[in-house]
Amino acid sequence: MQQIKVVRPSEGTFGPGAGGLQKKDLVDETVGPIRIVVRYAELVPGLDSGEHVRDREEILYYLSGELDVEVTGGESYHLTPGCTIFIPPGIKHRHVNRGKETVRQLFIQTEVAK
């Protein structure tokens, strides 16, 4: 039987991500879910993740700061605190922090079954 688990903000360690993004897993298979990961990420001013594409679904929820998500050959989305964006698998995109403030976000992602 699974149990409820609480993850405190001070728990976990930051690891590097694309373009200098700092992230840490809050909820992954070590906590319970098999195919969902929740990460907390910080994107410093000037960060550009570079174009990338994922083979999984992403949901990003913005806590603070402003960020542009640019779809290759398509739309650009300016996101502010409280915004949520869903990025389907296979969409080539990048994240750019053009502001003066660190962007803080929750990053929810499906994982490929192991």
C-alpha cells in the first residue's frame, strides 16, 4: 500500500539542466509515482535553454519571474507568475529568460515507462 509523502522545499539537491537551468526533482519514482516527475527549476536572467524537443509531455507552472517559450518556426509565449503551459511531445522549443529576475517554476513531466 502506498503512503502519503511530503517533500519540503529544503529537500533534494539541484542538478544542472539545459542552458544552465538549475533543477531538482521533488516527486519521482523514489516518492511513489511511476510515470510522473515534478521538478522545481530556477532559470537565471539571460538563460537560454537552446532548442530542444522531448519525447514526453511537459506542464510548466510559473511561480515568479517572466519567461518566453518559443516554438521553432511558430508561436512565442510570454509567461508570468500563475501561468501554466502544456508542451506536447515532439514540439521543438526553447526557454529564454530576458528579464532581470530569476524565474522559478514547477516542471511536471511524464516519464517514459521503464
